[in-house]
Amino acid sequence: MLEVISGFTVVWVIILVGYATGRSRVLGEHGQPVLSRLAFFVASPALLFDTLSAADVQSVLGPQLLVAGISAFAAAGLYLLLARFILPKRDGSETVIGALSASMVNSANLGIPIAAYVLGDAALAAPVLIFQLAIYTPIYVASLDSTTLAEARRRAAAADSAPEHDAGRSSGPKRPPNRWVAFWRQVGHIAVNPMIIGSVLGLVFSATGWVLSEPIAESVSLIAGASIPAMLLAFGMSLVGSKPFEKAAGRRPDVALASAIKLLIHPLLAWVVAGPLFGMEGNELLIAVVLGSLPTAQNVFVSASRYETGMVASKDTILITTIVAIPAMIAVALIFA
């Protein structure tokens, strides 16, 4: 139990230092995105390679991957079902963004640090990360492409039938490309994602027994050491000036529903799948529930911005779940510890 408290203390201290750094503006207005990009494109792939190359491949691609997938799809499905009754006037694309907000976890920026300092091994975040990048992302991108295309067609039809049409008004997000073009484009994006590259190379080295030469291995290890501090500092800086739940935006019900599912139902689903369904106990069960308790991924807002739908709800859900999730994970860890 003391190890759990100590791990979360380390995480919180670095986040608070990041927040203070952001408030002081000592790194300038571009400090936070630069730190985030450094962690994502350079340090985190090195960390994943460094940890996975020494990990057991079966444990990475085993039951924890299934727990992550089943619990995420169940949380998203529950949001879609409840939104039909609670939020009937929302467009399909906005509802998809809401489902992502309720089910897609921050497996990189917070998942890796939590796995390293609370669960004891950064490689434990790899199953969730691989599931979201390699499986979940293509599915939700295809869904957003199809829903936004249908909505664009309906708006175009309504504009054509309207007696007066303002040519200067935007009719919504750009029409998505052909779905097969979008599909293969997404496959290409996944293939060159630095997190995927680092993970795949690490698993290949683990499965084959290959090792890097000492100078190269030491260099990779040093770069990997920058990952967790950079991610947590950048996250703390991102909290500066955030103001969720603005009434004028009119998306409080969306945020409340997505946040409730993410913070309460998703961890419960992870427990049900890992415990009663797969028979996990002890540390394995703790890992599954803690990873299911992670807050909403920042990638959800990136996708909302790309498709110009659900931006307010996704941004607020990310902030609220991120603030509440760490105390919630502390409670979960203490219960299971």
C-alpha cells in the first residue's frame, strides 16, 4: 500500500511542477506542445522499446489486451444506448465523439507513468496502447467518416431545397474522402505512429532474443528516461487556464454522461471482464482496473477538431476525467492493494 501511495505521490508532484511551470510561462507559449511532441515522437517510443524488448510477449498480447478491448467497446456501447434517450437531438458524429470520450483512455501521457510508478512496469500500459492505436482508432475513424459524410449530404440536400441559401455560410465540416482512401490512409498513419513502431520493435526483439549493442542500448535508455517527466510536466502545463462546464456551450449533459461512464462504469466493466469473466486475481486484476480507470485520451479532442464535431464536450470531458481520475485510481489501487 505504501508503494501505491508513493507512486501516485511521484506522479502528482511532477504534474504540480508542470502546472507551476505553465503558470510562470518560463517555457513560453509553445513549451507545453513542444514537451508533448518530444514525449510522443522521441522519448515514449524509446521507453516502449526499452521495456517491451525485455518483457514477455504473451503477457503483452494476452488477456489484458482483451480486457482493454471488451471494456472499451462496452463503455462506448453504453454511451451510444443512453444517448439515444438522454441526448436525442445530437448528430451521429457528435454522439460517436461522446462514446469515445466515455471509453478511450489516456494510455500514453498518463497510462505509461501510472504503469511505471504505481504498477511497477511501464510495459503494463502496452496492451491498452496497442489496442487503441491498432484496433480502436481505425474503427472510430471509419465511423466518423461515414457519419460526417451522411450529415454533409443531408445538409447539402437541405440547402438545395431551401428557397434562399447564403453562399458565404459554411455548411459544416469538409466532406470526407472516399471511405477506402480514408481507410488506407489511416492504416498508413497507424503504421508510422512512433508508439506503434516502438512497441512492435520491442516485441520483435523480445520474441527473437535480439539485443542492441551496449552504446546503442544505453543511448535508447537515456532517451527513454525523458519520457515520463516530459509527459507529466506537459500534462500539468495543459491544466493552466482550463474552464470546463461553461453553461453557454450547452453540452453539460454530454459531459456529465461521458464523464460518469468513464470514471465509474468503465473501471467496473474492466473489473467484471478481468475478474468474473477471465478469472484474474491479485496484481493482474489491479492492473486491469487501474488501466480502465485512466482518464479520457487527449486524442479524442484531436479527432473532434479534425471532424469539427463534439469539440466542447470532448474537451470538457478530458479535463474533468483527468482531474478526478487520479484520486479515483488512488482509491482503486488502495482497495485492491
